[in-house]
Amino acid sequence: MRAVLEYLEAHQQQFIEELKAYVRFPTVSAQSRHREDMLRCAQWLVEQLRHLGLQTQLHETAGHPIVLGSTPRRKGRRHFLVYGHYDVQPPEPLELWQTPPFDPSVRGGVLYGRGASDNKGQHWAHVKALEAYLRTGTELPCDLTFLIEGEEEVGGPSLETFLKRHRTRLRCDAVVVSDTGLPGRDLPALTYSLRGLAAFELELIGPNRDLHSGIFGGSVHNPAVVLCQLLGRVHDARGRITIPGFYDDVQPLSRKERQRLRRLPFSERSYRRLVGVSALFGEAGYTPNEQRMARPTFEINGLTSGYQGEGSKTIIPSSAAAKVTMRLVPNQQPQKILQRVEAFLEKHCPRSVRMNFRPGHGCSPYWLDPDHPDAQAALRALRRAFDREPLLLREGGSIPIVNRFKEVLGAETLLLGLALPDDNAHAPNEKFDLEVFARGQHMSAWLWQELATR
Amino acid sequence: MRAVLEYLEAHQQQFIEELKAYVRFPTVSAQSRHREDMLRCAQWLVEQLRHLGLQTQLHETAGHPIVLGSTPRRKGRRHFLVYGHYDVQPPEPLELWQTPPFDPSVRGGVLYGRGASDNKGQHWAHVKALEAYLRTGTELPCDLTFLIEGEEEVGGPSLETFLKRHRTRLRCDAVVVSDTGLPGRDLPALTYSLRGLAAFELELIGPNRDLHSGIFGGSVHNPAVVLCQLLGRVHDARGRITIPGFYDDVQPLSRKERQRLRRLPFSERSYRRLVGVSALFGEAGYTPNEQRMARPTFEINGLTSGYQGEGSKTIIPSSAAAKVTMRLVPNQQPQKILQRVEAFLEKHCPRSVRMNFRPGHGCSPYWLDPDHPDAQAALRALRRAFDREPLLLREGGSIPIVNRFKEVLGAETLLLGLALPDDNAHAPNEKFDLEVFARGQHMSAWLWQELATR
């Protein structure tokens, strides 16, 4: 391993230049004018992986290409899939960037540019760790396949189709994904649980047009009032969700987990200041970190009804609508939850308005037992690379592909994120810490050792 | 009177063309981009009244101009003010109009266009009745002053200032306003009571920006959820308003009034079909007519929060807002009610969101004893014009200026509305019945006879 680690130390400048070249591709999957850039970037990736000696292909899809690169498969060796995505979020609003989003620059040990952290820099660390093995002639203890896609930021369907089609080649012992976060530069972390998601739109239809509130008001039910009544009863005063059965499948937080979450660095005052509220509010009996990482939620994302312009308009609006997403935790299932929500709303919706319940996308929560031998191996790799005791994290967000890997490939995922909380993912001035980049390469190098001998 | 009535019969087509020209002005007082249109329309009105021989002026105000036109004042003659407004409600949503709101068209004896019924068509009937007197050389039994303003739909303050400034010239025996409704084409009515109004906007401010619902959701109060909770508790299951003190000053419906209201033609089935709901809903213990004419209400006119576009956006919105208007009945007072509402909302609003309560325009309810001699004269004019026994109505709408006339000029108001219940006032496809338009001209012609000799 010494040669591998020395190679990594010696080549940081080269790696940074390569990452800058990678970030220069404006790979905005949501914007069709960047279609050509997406292809050019995928081709560049193919060249890079081929140059390392990987068996590499660019796979066309109905959307953006998927790049696959593998080391030779050897009998008796464990095989791991390393996932990343080369597409990025739109860079707008451009005027808020201190340097152009696709003209990466290094300032104070940090690389600025759209995609530097989410996700180019994070999977590039894995590519470079593999390079160190290959260039130094060090025996790679596992077989690896890189899968780098271009539709993560748009939730595109190409990856699922691809996984199903290439199920055999992609069969693996686990998937490694660096697309989550670590709480600080010296706080390495394995994320062992993610929240799931269930979305729906609720529309209440009242009169066949907006009615004059003077002529009709009092005798015709106002759908905006009913919407507030229906949604207003979803939470009780203690922040609990009152929908019958909502919590039925929730796996309770263990004492051990609560202890672990309490050890995370957290200042309520800084957190309040960060989000700009004078008081926090969440489900009673849980800490803010528990509430946002390990408890389910019911959030209204948008409300629309009646007149929203300047001044006032004295109407009973003909309809009122809400967009809602719920974050789910193990072992809640989106379909079951959506059915319970619909039943609850239907039960309480009066006959005087008509209700349209439109279920949207869903995503199951994710859970990997931290005692799983591969999780333990990942923790050892983190410990070696960062020289610190790693944290075990639950994350409040959702990563739908993790469920695809489990369903299609039957594989668990090791979430070894390298993004710092202030990396400005999805925001202007996205950045990637170059020390974390280097530590991430070490982590990846150690990971194959630890996973091979777990 | 024969010449007057014949003149009216002979000129219907001309009157309709004039009314179409009038409706073509997009006089949306709430939208500042129509400022110029407001002025052009007022100038057009001045021309029309001057052309009849009235002493006419356009009066600039801090808001939109007021048009005043008078017949010469004669000693010993009673003087009546005829009020109307040339401003209209916003036409949005435009896509629901079968023909453009400001491109009026006649279909099946009905004129379609924003403002056709509310209020251009209604006061145009009075202008045309006067024209019939003047063009036929028939002696006008009373002196008349037309006052046509442009801020009715926004509750603008200019009229009140104007009334105060021109108090002497405007001193009158009563005001005549056609801005209410009649229950059917052959059901003429005098409205002796109006509901008042109190408007406010409620804004709840949560985090300092839209937050990622995965990273933060559960630990930061969602202002859209709080908005629903606050507004959802305003009504109980029986449709009563739960705000303490809300009903304190309500003058109860007398037995006589309830009997009168019960005699109004009303079919619940037709009413349900008219508004397009499968069940009505209102305050328990009152009939639909009582609910909409003689009981106070609390209506949400608009809701806005977060993401309202296509698809979903997983956020905790940074704010949520509602526009609300309440209809009040004698003897509720807007200021007192607004104070009670604000206290109620403040009491129930949690510290985890910031509340902005912005009181808007208000208007006291109105009441005129139906036995008043001028009310009796008006009933006789209705009887002659429609050849039917007129009804005595309470109306659910509000006409704030009626209170101004009483306070500033000391004058009662005769409410002789010409709008049919399905005229779509304030809604897409507003229309005005041309037979009612013609009957309204007759009513106006007879009114001056009856009021002169009451």
C-alpha cells in the first residue's frame, strides 16, 4: 500500500488539473442546449478510463450516455460497482458566482466550479485511487466497475433500464457511492440510512367558477377553506402526524442510534441562524438532528388558490391545490403511505367539494445495518484515510438509485460522501475541498483492501 | 311619459352599441398598467354626458378620475345622485373566457364582457333613461347628478375625499345605485340591506429561503403548514366562525325578515346546478338565502406558497400567504372585527414562524327601513317597469360608498340592482341581460316620477 499512497501524494497537482478539465464541461442535464457537452464529457471520461487500462464503453441511452469501465474480472475476487454522475445542476443564477461556474479555479485549497463537489470531484477520487494501484503495479484486491451516468440531476429513467439490461455484468458484492456529505473536514462519515420520499398533489374543486363572495358567500363551501382544514389537521400541536397508520412501519430509533446522533456536532443557535428562524419546531420528543435525519415528515411544498395578484379579489375560489412531499424512514413504503394519506383526506373531505388526489413519485427509505461486515470495512477505510474515528450518519435526503441497486442488482450501497455542508451543492459558488479530495483518494485506496479481507 | 318610453324602445340597438364601446375600455383599477385606460374611459364618459347636455367635469384624484354630470338645479325640485363605477374586476384567468373580456359580444340577448353587468351596463340604463327625457323634451320631475367613479373595485379612498370636498354641490335627497341584483329577469327587487366587508392579508414567514426538505425537513416549521392550521381552525364543523366575539354585534334576523327571505324563489337543486356543486354548505341553522344575504362570513380569496409550477419541488417554502375577506352584517364594524381576527391569529400562531397581518379595506354593513317613503316610491317604479310585484331583498354583497353617502352627505341610498344571479360578476364570462337592461331604463324613467311625487 505504501507505493499506492506515495503515488497519490505525488500526483495531487495532476489530479486537480484533471478535475478542472472535467469540471470545464458544462454538463447540465436539465438544459437541452448542453446535449452535445454531455456527449463530449462522456467521451472524455471514456478516454480517461481507457488510458488507465479499464475495459471501457460509452453506452447510448434514450437520454444521456452512461460510461462503464471495468478492471478484468478475476475468479474468487469480490466485485464492486463504483457509481458517480457527470451531470450537474443548472448554474443559474450566474450573477451570484464569484468566478464562472465552468471555468474552475482554486482559491485557498478549494476548487470552485459547478459539479466540483456534486459529483465530479467525489467519484474522481475513486478513479485516482484505482490509478494509483494500476500505475504502481500494486495488486488490486477487488475487481471494480465504474458506472458514471448523466441523468442523476434530472431523475432520468435511463439508469434503471441500463441496470436491468446489464444485470449480469453489473452483478456485484456492493455498490460504492460518494454522493453524500461528511459533517466536517476532519469528521469522516459512513451514511447508513436515507429517508425515502412520497409525493402527491391534492386539488379540491368547489364551484364551477370563482364566485362573488358577496352574492354566494356563506352558502357555498370555499375549497381554500376546506384545503386549510384538511391539511391543517395533518399535524397535531406536538408536531406528530395524525394520519392513522402513518407511523405503523417506522423502525424506532435505537438507544445506540440516538446516542450516536447526539454525538454529532450541533449548535441549535448556529442552526437557527443558518435557516433564519427565531425558534425551531419539530416532532416532540426528538432532537433536531433526529427530526431531520431519522423521522418522517409531511411537508407542504406549495399552495395555490384563487387570486394571488396585487390587491384583493372578493371571491370564493373555484379550486384550491397543494403540492406535498413526505420524507419516509425505514421501513415505511411510499405506496402504503400514499394510500393512508388518501384514505385520511377522503374521510375528512366534505361532500360539498370534490377531491382530486394525484400520487406522484416515490422512493423507499434506505437502511444498511452498520454492523454489516462491508459497513465495518468501510469504517476501517475511513479511519485509516482520515486518521479519525468515523461517524455513522443517517441522512434526511433521498437517493433513489440506491433502491434501484438493491432491487435490480440485489446489492447494498456503501455511502461514503465527500461533500462538506458548505459545499454549495445545487447553489452558486459550488466548491470542493482539496484536502477532502486527497483524503477521499486514500479512503478509496484503503476501501478495496478492507472490503477484500473483511 | 309615453314619449320617454317610446324613445327608449326605439333606441335599444344604439344603447347596446354604446355599452359595447364602454365595455371595450379595460378599466381594471387594481392593475397599474391600466392607468391610461382608466383615464381614456373617464374622458369618453365626459363626452357622452356632455353630449346629452349635462354640465360635466372630469375630476382628477390621487387615484383614478371621477366623472360628474348634472342637469340644471331648479328650485323646489328634489335632487338625486345617481352613482356608478366605470372600473372593473381583473379579468384573469383569461383562458376561461369564451370571448375576450374586453371585446364585448352579444349572444342570445346577452352582452358578454368584463364590466358589462358590474357596473357599466347598470348605470348606463340610468344615463339612457335621462337621455330619453332630454331628447323627447319631457319635463324631468327631479334634478339629477351622475357620479361615476373608478375605484370601486379596489375600495379606493378618492370618492370619500371627493364627497367631502363637493359636499354642497352633491347634497341630495337620496342616492340611487344600481349595483346589486334581482333574483330573476321578472323578479324586480329593492335591496334594503347590504353586508359589510373587512379584508386582510396574512403572511407567515418561516426560514430565510426555501429549504431542502430532505436536509432540513422535520426540524424547521413549514409556514404553509402553519397557515393551513391557523386558517383551518376559523370554522367549526357546523360552519360557525370560531373567532371569539365575531358574532357579538350581529343584529338577529327578525321573524318578518326570515318570512320574507323564505318567500324568495329558491330551488336548492337549481342553485347547486348554477354554482356546480353536489352539496351546499353553510352555517347550521340558517337557509342558504339567509347564509348568503344576512349572515357574516370568512372567506379565503387566495392562497400562495412555495412552488406552484409543473412537477414537484422538495422544499420547505420560506413563506405562505392568504388573502381573506369577511362579509359583515348589521351591526358588525370592520375595525373591531379585524382586531378580533388579528388577536385570534396572533394567539394561535407559533413562535417558530413570523406573522404579518395586514388589514385591508373595510366597509360597514348597510340597512334602510323598507317603510321609508323613498323606498316605497322605488318599489312603485319597479312595479311599473317590470309589471310585477317587487321583492324586498337583503344582499350579501357590499357597497362601501353607501356608507360614505350616509356619513358625508347624510343621504340614504336606494339600491335598485339590475344584475342577474348568473351574471358572473367578478368571474370569467361576465354578462348582462339585455332585456333587464331595457327594463332598467324604464325603471329609471319611472323612478323620477315616483320620487318627485312620493
